[in-house]
Amino acid sequence: MPNFAVIDGNNVINTITAESKQIAEEVTGKPCIEYQSTDKAELGGTYNGTKFFPKQPFPSYTLDEENAIWLAPVEYPKDGNFYIWNEDKLNWDLTPNPYKN
């Protein structure tokens, strides 16, 4: 069965699996856009009329529309360590390796 993103404006407010777009729209009362599992239709994401974008992870991130990904204002360090984004500092914080015992 096809998957549909339920759209309000350009916001993805829900997703639904239905036999057809007509049924999906009747059930939800909103416009629905069919999407494939490879698309990034997710609750809280957006749709620009041609492409789905995931929800913004942090307010400081900017959207790379061509690749449909959000980018931190500071590039992730490439030193082999593990980091998490710190929105208050607008920088990456070193964190313990989650795969090391």
C-alpha cells in the first residue's frame, strides 16, 4: 500500500498508509502527497512542492535544499572523535565514544 504525507501549508503534519490518495485525503481531510520510503517525509518536516525535507534539528541549522539535509553552522570535526551539537554554545562538544566499552 502507498504511503502519503498529510500536508498543511507546506508542513508535514502526519503520515498515512492508504489504498489511494483519494482515501487518504478523505480520512484526513487534508491534502496528501504520495512518497516513497527513500523520501524524507516525516512528521514536523516540510514539502516545497517537489521535495520533502526533514524537520530542523536545531534552530541554528540551515537547510541545504539541494541535498535535503540540515547543516550545523560549524562543520563537524573530522578528528575521529565523537561530538554532539551544543545549541547554547553553537559548537560541537566532545563526547565519549558510544561504541567503546
